[in-house]
Amino acid sequence: MRHRFFGFVLLAAIAAVVLYTGGARAAGQDAQRGPTGAPGTATPRMSDGHPDLNGYWYRRRAPIPPARRVGASVILDPTARDPNAASSGNDAALLPGTPKYKPEFLAKVKELDTNQVHQEPAFTCGPPGVPRIGPPQRIVQTSREVVLLYDDLNGNFFRIVPTDGRPHRKGIEASAHGDAVSRWEGDTLVIDVRNLSAETWLGDNGLFHTEDVRVTERLRREGNTLTWQAVVEDPAVLAEPWNVNPRTLTLRTDEIEEAAFCQDRIQPFMQDLSHHRNTR
């Protein structure tokens, strides 16, 4: 739907053909050089005794559909799953799940889903919001705050989260990624996110929320793995709190990259309301 997405698709198609014909699998190589550390690795700590969350934890990858040969042709089959390929950003196991809406709002969810290509800001390069943006890819930690960095499909985003007891700010406008503060509960950093703009969605397929939504994220490092959890509370429209599917990430040895510029170029040419499944 966006310029960057088509770039991913093109690269994925080229990569799949090269991998099929040449026998090399870049995804496997990436998995081998990316994560570091072994089971039982001690958890490093900052000078204040809290776990050291610094590092590059997650690399979003464009999916490379498995290829098969039919005669002289190489066919890309996005419905198939290659068990030997490294995980990408939109594998089913990595998707966040679906919140449960109150019955009176199901029709609105369906309507937004049907008209997603015209209704959803993230479809046209807008910021994804929280928790839709997912776990942080890069964390920079000091004694006063953590900075969460994202190389997202829609561009580069950052969040500055105080850890020193500062309260939520007052008198500020709602924003895509809200206002966040945090506290330590043992070795777990608990992030309280409020003041989220209702223009963002919780996920694909019409999953809207109100400006009263509250998101609680948890980050816990054990050795060289980082677990991210999120709970969404929006009692005005949700029947119950939504526990987003947790993610466990492994510390990487490479570094986050600058996201490609996102520019919507397809809406003027769309013939209907069909759209691909979003990658988050």
C-alpha cells in the first residue's frame, strides 16, 4: 500500500528467486549472525542495580515467500511457510492477537475493517501507535530514562520513557505513542502509557480505541533475552483487558538501521477496498 511496502515485496521476490536458484538462504545467515549469547548467561546490570536493557533486540524483516519451480518458472507462494526460514515481522506466531469488543461495537469494527484503506492512518504512512508498534528494536538506557527506538515499516520512531519517578505530563495533546512513565517492579520495567490519540488503531482490521485507552508494557531481561508484554485497557469499548501476545527477543550483534522513507503512492490508483494483511 505504501512505497516502502512495495520495495519490500520487490526485494522479497528477487531474494526468493536468488535463494531458490543459488541455494543460499540469506534469512538463515541473518539468524546465525544476529542473536548472541547462550542459555544461562548472567543478566548484566547498571550501576544502580537494575537490569541493563541497552542493546539491539529486534530486526524487522520483510517476509520472503517460499519459492517452487514449475517447469522453467519460479513461483513465489506466500501461502506456504518455509520451516527453515528465520522469523520475519508478520509470521503468525509474532502477531499480537485480537482484543474482545463489546457487542455494540462489533459493527463499527467491521465497518472500519471493510474501509481500512480509507480509514486507517497507518495505511498511508501514519505512526502505528501503542501497542501496535510492538516491542522496541533498540533500547538506550540511563539512570533517568529509557529511549525506545523503532525502525518501523512507516519510518523511524522513538519514545522517551522516564524511570526516575516523574509523573505523567499535564496539559499536552494526545499523540500516536502517548505519554509514558515507568517504574521498576523487581527486575521488570513497567511502562504506563496514557494520552494516546484515538486516530491510531490497536491493530489491523478495524481495531479502534478511545482516547481513554491505557496501555501497560513490561520489559524484563534475563541473560541475553528480553521479554515484552502489553496489556490494553479501554473499558468504554473493550469487553475485557486485552493481553497482547508476548514477545521474547534475543540480543543482536548488528545495529538498527535508518528506516526507508514512507510515501503513499497507491490510493489514487485503487480500484476496490482490498488490502494485504498488515505486518503488525
